[in-house]
Amino acid sequence: MSYVSFPSGKQFDFVAIGRLCIDLNANEINRPMEETMTFTKYVGGSPANITIGMSRFGMKTAFIGKIADDQMGRFIASYLQRNAIDTRNVITDRTGALTGLAFTEIKSPTDCSILMYRENAADLKLTPEEVSEDLIAQTKVLLISGTALAASPSREAVFQALYYAKKHGAVIAFDLDYRPYTWTSPEETAAYYNLAAEKCDIILGTREEFDMMERFEQNPERSDHVTASKWFDHSAKIVIIKHGKEGSIAYTQDGVGHRAQSFPAKVVKTFGAGDSYAAGFLYGVMQGWTLEKSMEFGSAAACIVISSHSCSDAMPAAADVHDYIERCSRGEITAS
Ligand SMILES: Nc1ncnc2c1ncn2[C@@H]1O[C@H](COP(=O)(O)OP(=O)(O)OP(=O)(O)O)[C@@H](O)[C@H]1O
Ligand SMILES: O=C(O)C[C@@H](O)[C@H](O)C(=O)CO
């Protein structure tokens, strides 16, 4: 059964808007940042990672965002291009804004944190006038991500993109991607997240991210079913609530909860699980697979990324994900 129908006759399968930054992932893992001496540089930012994932699955993709006018910005643009992502709407900032940097600390597979440098970040400078209506008119799916809502003018740029997506019939996916360090107050955060989510067809978030949006007021029991139901009064067709290693549940308008277990993984770090899960899941539903199969595919893609050093560069091809699922079914992969 198909819960979302994707428009046909579009040039792009998938366009995302939002954060483009640099991840500097600790090379010396299993130790605190104070003792970490070297890092490897990767493209980062949740929507960028998801787009790279979709492109590796063979989807036709493009990105809408803003990069700094410096070596880091040029590194990001060329990496996207090498991954066959259309960058016609990746704008170069001319105001002296900087590329956001995320230094990751990998103390253990379950204890990872991020040290962010996001003062005057270029990605938050994208203006509504810079969002290309033509590009959004030409995509089956538009993905938005929460961090771009944290400040103006990027916030208004996202709402402009939502307007164009509705106007031209693109399916809208929202990865909540809540990063507290980019926001100033819980009230402001919840207000903008809720306003954007009302307009979206597919909403993906962790239990904690939905808690942030609900502020515990409407749902003191933290029930996934209560969380999902609210969005079906707006535009949502699918609401996914992720529970890390415990798996995920997708609710549909008929009130049914579709569950997916996670797969075993030799975890290096947990960053990037949500991004690869989103890419795998969206790819699956765009192939017309069942929700269960799409979630399974997303869960296996997540395992590949969390077993690797990076988020973006580790995004797998579809054959790698199928292979991972088969190896798990043969008992060849066990948890770390
Ligand atoms: N330790 C783990 N072992 C196996 N699979 C995992 C693990 N952690 C996450 N996953 C898989 O990844 C999916 C998404 O993970 P999670 O709920 O942690 O998302 P997230 O918090 O958005 O991720 P991120 O850390 O990238 O922000 C889960 O539903 C699960 O399938
Ligand atoms: O901005 C962050 O929080 C880190 C990102 O750059 C990282 O690539 C990520 O978003 C993983 O989900």
C-alpha cells in the first residue's frame, strides 16, 4: 500500500535545503577532546549528508544552501559536485560569513559529542529571494531540516521553499535534526518547528526531538501514538519516531504503527545514524516499497554509517545496504 504519491515528470528526485558545513572527526577515537590531536575533514550537516546518501542510491539530487567564500566553502561545493549533486542553488556568501565547523569527540561508541563553531555561519545567511522556485518546481521531494529554522534569514528561506513545494506539488519531508546549540530559547524552537511541521507530508524525528516540540504539555506520557496523531490533522501522511538502537516506528493516517528493529552494528560513533536512516527510508518509499521494507533499508544504511568514521563519506550505495541486510540474516554481523 502506498501512503504518499510522488509527482512524475520532474527533473529531480530529491532536493534538500539547509545546513552545509564541515565535520572534523577525531582520528584518535575512544578518548576525550582534550587528548585528541588530529581530525579528518568531511562535508557535514544533516541535510547535506542525506542528499549525499540519496545521490549514492542513484537519485537525481540538488541542494539549496549557502557556503562561505573561502577554501572550506569551495571544498563543500566541489564535494557535492563530485557526488553528482546539482549545486546551481548553492550560493556563495559575500558578507564574510564563515563555514560552520563541527569537531566530533568520540569517547566511546555510545558517548559522542560535538563541539560546534557556528558564529556568523554562512548556511544561516540564505535569503528567501535566493531560493529557486524553478528548482523546487522540478523536484519530486523537498527535504527541510530543523537547524535552518534557527535564525533569519535562513528561517524565512525555508518557509519560502515550503511555499514553492506546496505550489508545485512536491512531497515535503522534514528531518527534525534538532541541534540545541543553534537555538536561543525552547519556546522559540518549538514555535518554529511546529509551524514548519504543519506543512510537511513526512516527518522524521527522535522521541527527544518530538518531546522538544511538545514541551511535555500535550503528551506527558511521551506516547508515540499521541505524537503522531496530532500531525495527521495537518499535512502529514507518515510520522516516524526513532528510538536509536531500539528501532523506529512509522505511523500512518489510518492509525497503524509500522515497526522496524535495528540491525547489529560494530559502532564507531553514533553521529549520522539519523541522516543515513532518512536517506534509506526515503529512497525505499520512492521505490514503492512497503514502509517496513523502507525502514529496514534505512536502519541498515544507518548501521553502515555508524560503523564508519564519517557521516557523509560513509553513505553507502544501495547494493551495500542490501548486502548488509543479507549478512545480518546469515548471522555474519554481530553488535560491538
Ligand atoms: N547503536 C545502534 N545500533 C544499531 N542501529 C542503530 C544504533 N543507533 C541508531 N541506529 C539506527 O539508526 C536509526 C536512527 O538512529 P537515531 O534514533 O539515533 O537517530 P538520530 O538521533 O537522528 O541520529 P543522529 O545521531 O544522526 O542525530 C535507528 O532507528 C536505528 O535503526
Ligand atoms: O552539525 C552537526 O551537528 C554535526 C553535523 O555536521 C553532522 O554531519 C551531522 O549533522 C550528523 O547528523
